[in-house]
Amino acid sequence: MFTGIIQSLGKLTKEKNFLIIEIIDQSFDMQIGDSIAVDGICLTVKEILNNQFKVDVSEETLKKTTLGEKSSINQTVNLEPALRIADRLGGHIVSGHIDGLGKVENLEKLEKSWLLKIRWQNKSFSKYIVDKGSICVNGISLTIAKSENKGEIFTISIIPHTWDNTNLKYLSIGDSVNLEADALIKYVEKLLLFEKNKDSEYFSKEISSNWLKENGWNK
């Protein structure tokens, strides 16, 4: 489990069936078997070599995240070691399991911040976007400033510290990013959709006022 607070940057390269990440910023403690979020993707350390570490990666992960493309051109990735019990939860709860990709629609420089506009590649995840809610972008815990098209497009305000210490500063319009929706929203959704009647189907396709009344949520 992670919190979306980036602790270092790394350079990504691919070698056969594993990835090599060279830490190019602040180093952090890690051991073989540790979980590290690499651009928001939970990966397991298999070998440590000075300022580098190796991780196994499946074909599915390379295909459904940005790691496949980034590893082929040695791009920069965000790094965060797994959360310890005593650590501060500075961002929000992040699992390291990517829901889908997003596309950078616009990037605007303001006087004291940047506005980053992203569109879900798969708009079925739009329902998890809530104004002032949390979203994980390339492993970074960020707050949604506003949304459009029922959450398909959303805008994030980036402060200078986040801009300077993550790979967001390397983004261009049209680039892909890894997205993970807030896990708490998904758990709430599942609880609301769970049928109390054990003889009926477990899930409803949609929540409506009638559905809530029928299942005892709205008296």
C-alpha cells in the first residue's frame, strides 16, 4: 500500500523479462522482496545493484500501463516505497493497481501553479471522479479541481513542489498517464450495489432512487 507521495525519480530501461530502474534523485531504503510503486504500479524488487534495482514485469502490465512505452525510450518514472505502519498518510490510500490510462488534454502554466487536464481512455471509470476528491496520476496523489462530461475529463492543479519533484514536468499534450481511482469510492460503490436478498443477483447495473428504496437504503 502507498500514499501517493513521491520520494524519488528513476530512469527506466527494459532488459529481457524485467525492468531496471536507476534511482537518479534521493535514494531510499529497500530490500529484495519490497514493493515499490513505479509510476503508480506496484512492483516487487528482485535484485539491488548500487543505485539500481530490478523488478519482474508481466506482459499484461507492459501492455495496459505506460511502462511498456517508457522502458523502450529510457523515460523518467516516479518512485515510492511501500507505506510503513508508522508513516504519515500524506496523500490518500493507493494500492498500486492501475485502473486505466488517461490522455493529457491540456497543460497550462499559471503564475504560481499548473493546470493539468486529463481524459480517461476508458470513460467507464468516469464515475469515480468527484470534484475535490482524490486521484492517483503516475503514482502521485492529487486533488481534482473540476470535472467535465460526467468525470470523463478532469482538471488537476499542480503546485510547484509537486511539479519540481515528479515527472509531471516532462508531460506534453497527448501523452498517456497511469490512473488509479480512489479505492474508498470503489468500496462504497460495491457496498451500495450489494443486494441484501441472498436469493437475488448480487449486483445491480445502476443505482437509482427506486433501487435505494427497494434495498432499504432510502426510507
